[in-house]
Amino acid sequence: MIEIYNTLSKQKEKFRPVHEGEVRMYVCGPTVYNLIHIGNARPMIFFDTVRRYFEYRGYKVNFVSNFTDVDDKIIKAANEEGVDASVISERYIEECRKDMASLNVRPATTHPQATREIQGMIDMIQTLIDKGFAYVAEDGTVYYRTRKFAYYGKLSHKDIDNLRSGGRSLLVTGEEQKEDPLDFVLWKPKKEGEPYWESPWCQGRPGWHIECSVMSKHYLGDTLDIHGGGEDLVFPHHENEIAQSEAANGVPFANYWMHNAFLNIDGSKMSKSLGNFFTVRDILERYDGQVLRYFMLSVHYRSPLNFSAELMESAKTAYERIVNCAANLDFLMGKAKNAEISDAEKALLEEADGFRVQFEKAMDDDFNTADAIAAVFEFVKWINTNAGDDSSSGFVKDLKDRLTALTSVMGLVIERKEEDSDLASYVEAKIEERQAARKAKDFAKADAIRDELKEKGIILEDTRDGVKWKRA
Ligand code: AMP
Ligand code: ZN
């Protein structure tokens, strides 16, 4: 049974969906005014893995993740370029989708965009006004009446009275018209040069928090199973989403709240505003997207992860070991003499099943991808010792299927790329040529072939199971 650490209760809880066999989850997506950085990629990769694991466990997953396509930063970027805000947001949504594909992050079931859901936001704001949870100020701004919601602070475990004195982030200046400093904006009047929509209160645009309450309700209903995002969103964003949704709908908003820790660089959060970031694009120039994916999953999602060149290099080596193992299985399958699985091999397959069990145990325990990857690694080591030239093709295929089943939960592609498979046949032909030279005791030729491959970045290893190769 899957257990999830719930930010609401601060403990692990058994996962029980609202609807049998289904998971409805919502993850806050990026604000699209720039290329995404690898900090933004952490929740994308992690929650994509959560979705894959639920599917592996037989659940039907409805996964919704938004693009925030109206916001101060988007408008600023648009004004700088002298274009419409939608030109900026559509451009970066497109770029974000490309980055997701490079990281093997599947598109969500739905990717709603704020600007296309304005009517829903107006409706929910009106409900909040009607129920006394919101009020309209003189200039047409609509505020949420925070103190009216008795459970405010339940997610971030903050006491509303301490917030009043200490929560400076909420005490924004220039908002004298608020009844209380804790009140937050649901709708605000337009300013010169900003996009706006008609509403009963003024021409303007929605506040940020209301978009997620409305879009999650639209696609997933009043009560979600899981709501996720980075831990910077716990307060105030998610706290405010709860206040809006529960006041408007009268039922619990999300049963499980999951938050990933930060991707840091030199000990501080990677962020656009600090300027200490690498875009996903920067990293893809140097590494395969799979390596970045492996890197992100090598640590538990609730632990901070420090980005460094060394860690990326070790992720690369580790990932390639898995790919090499898979390639070796393909190679063995091609040259196996027998198809039928022998009795001894049957016993080995039972042993191999232990790695699946180990993997599932790790993932069931609050999606511990670090331990799950360790299980995959042990399995790879086991395969390298237990599969060889004498193995039957049935046995080798079974191992390959098992390995692929686990790595696909991680979203890791372990097949060599097209260009690599041409390379593989080239290298294998060279290896055969070298073996023939050795057999003929033409060691000079054998060494020359080894050197030729080395120059191309291919290292040969003579092992008991024959010659293996890897990239330098
Ligand atoms: P934003 O575009 O800043 O709203 O962020 C989109 C998503 O990325 C949110 O879930 C954030 O919590 C998450 N995020 C942003 N920066 C980081 C970071 N350095 N580490 C982990 N998650 C982050
Ligand atoms: Zn959100």
C-alpha cells in the first residue's frame, strides 16, 4: 500500500483515493515568461514519476498541471518586447513543452491556462462574495476575508495571530483599503498597458491564487486526491487555495498535500530572481535529458538537492551503466543458442523478483526514488553476473522486461538512441575483428583496433564474460 507524507498532517498516511482505482492530482506549473530552469524541472520530473508509479500500480490517473499565463512578469516581458502578453506566454509554453519532452515528462492529462478560465474565476469569486468570504473595495479590487476562514494556517501550520505581527510577506504596502492586512487579492483593477477582462467589479485581472482553485475544480472536482508543488508554494499560495476552495465548495479541497524540497546551488534555492540558475536548455547542451532526470530522482523528493558538476557526472556514469546492461542483454538475446528457460534459470528468475519487491517497497514508502534506484542498481549488478553467453534467450528477455518495467516507472529510457545503435553495431564488428586478430596471435592488429576505438571515445574491457565496451 502506498504511503504519502502529507504536509497537512506532517506525517505519512496510507493513500486512499476518493474514487476507487482513480487518482486525481493537481500540480502547480510554471509562470511562463522565460525558459524554465532546472529548479522548475524538479517538481515536473518528480510528479511525473508519481503519476507513472500510480499507473504501474493499476490506478487511472487524471493529472492536471497549469501554466500561469497572466502575471506581472509576463506583462513586463511583453512590454519590453512591445508585444501582447499572450505572445510571450504562448512562446514559453511551447518551449516548456519541448523541455518536458527532453526530460521524458509526459504531458499532463490537461494543461489549463489561466487566461482561458476567467469566467470560472469570476464565478468562484462571486460565490465567495455571496458567502461573505470576500468583499469589494472602492476601486473594484476584490479581497479574500482571511479571518473569516477558521482553518487558515492549517497547511503551513502557522497561527493566524502570529502572521499578523510577523508575516511580513502579507503586509503589502499601499493596500489601506483592506479590512485586515492578512486579506489577499482575488481580482484587481487593470493598470495602463495591462491585459484585462470585464467583471462585475471592474475591468481587471485575477489574482494568482484563484486560478488553481478554479482550474483544479473544473477538471478534477471539488475534492482532489493529491495537490503538489514545490515547498515554496505551501505559504501563502496553497494556504490561500485551501481558503478559497473550501469556503466556496464547502468540502475538503485536497486529501494529500505533497511538496518537493528545493534544488539548490551553492546552498541557496535556484531561482530566476536570484539569477543563480541554469535553464534546462543549458543542461541539455551538455547532457542527455535522461541524465538530468536520473540526477533528480537519485535523492528523495523531500530532501534538498544541491546541483553540482560532480553529481551530474556521477549521474551520467550511473545512468550509462543501466543503459549498457540493457544493451548487453539485447546482445546476449541475439546470440543465445537456446530459447527455452532452463530450470536453473527459473530459480534465478525467482531470485530476480526480489529486486522488484525491493523497488516497490521503496516507492510505496512515500515515493523513495533514491532507494528505488538503488534497487535497480543492485538488479543491474545481479544481471551482469547472472546473464551470460550460455543464457537462454527466454531468460535474457525476461530480465530485460523486468529491468524495463522498473526503469519506465522512473521515466528512464534505457534503449540506446538510434545514433548509438549504429555505433553499437560498428563497435561490435570491431570487437569481433579484434578477437579474430588475437586468435591469429596478431597482437599488433588487436592493439591497433583497441586504440582506434579509444580515439573514438570507446573503452574496451576484457572480462570473463567476453569483451564489454563503454564510452569514455
Ligand atoms: P514558478 O514558475 O516559480 O511558479 O515555479 C513552478 C514550480 O517550480 C513550482 O512548483 C515551484 O515550487 C517549483 N520550483 C521553483 N524553483 C524551484 C527550486 N529551486 N527547487 C525546486 N522547485 C522549484
Ligand atoms: Zn497553484
